[in-house]
Amino acid sequence: MVADAIDYARKYKACQVHADFIHQPSEFLHPTVASWPFEAWGMDIIGPITPHSSRGHRFILAITDYFSKWVEAIPLAGVKTSNVISFLKHYVIYRFRLPRRIIHDNGLQFASHAFYRFCDKHRIQNVASTPYNPAVNGLAEAFNKTIIKLLKKFVSSNKRD
């Protein structure tokens, strides 16, 4: 009976489309450790999301605290460095405090001179992950995966709400 269930799941299209894809063997983990809440944050951009929302949002900017796993996220029509800096000020610094470290991918918004100046001014360690290695910012990527699955499940038939 177990073999039949496994065989059915392998052939069922919905299972194939929405299942997790494991394409390489697991390796030893090298976790990012935070000693106290709001010390280290993982930041990433989800998108572009098609079709865009009724308000024109095509991206989600999300940041996750490595200690408490607290997440802050906002929808955006476009992602610019000014959006990222404003998001950090209003959703992280003003609400919690200055983080010691921000871990992100090498997106253009995070690799800009304005973002580096902002981090230097506030003495935030700016940690860019290795290109094409999203596991370095694993917590943010895990949240991305979760929110994408939730959006797929809860999106209305209109798909723009």
C-alpha cells in the first residue's frame, strides 16, 4: 500500500508541480548565529510576481531576524535602493533598534553605493552572500519559500487581490 501511495504521488501532476525539489545532496550546516534578538537580519526580495496585484505590487521585500525568527515584509511596485533604506529605517531601526549585521544576496539594491553608505553611517555590518548560493542567507530564503507557498494557496481566482 505504501508503494502504491508513493507511485501515485510520483505520477500526480499537482504533487510534481508544488513539491519541494531536492537537487543536490545535503552538506554540513554552517549556521548564522545571533546572540540576542535583532542583532542579525536576513533580507531578500521576492519577485517579480506575475500578474501584479491590483495596486501594482510586483515584489515583496522581506527581512527576518536570525534570533527570534521575526519577519517584517512589505509589498512594492518596484525595488530601488531608496525603498530598501526606507524599509530598514521604518520597519527595523525605528521599531526595534540598529542591527549589528544584515545578510543579503548580491541584488543591485543591496550592492549600491547608497546602501553601503547607509550601512557605514549606522555601523551595520553589510554581509553579501556568495553569488548563486542562496543557502548562505538560508533563513530569508526559507521565509521566501513559505510566503510563495502561502500566496499560491490563498490567491483568489482574480489573482490580482
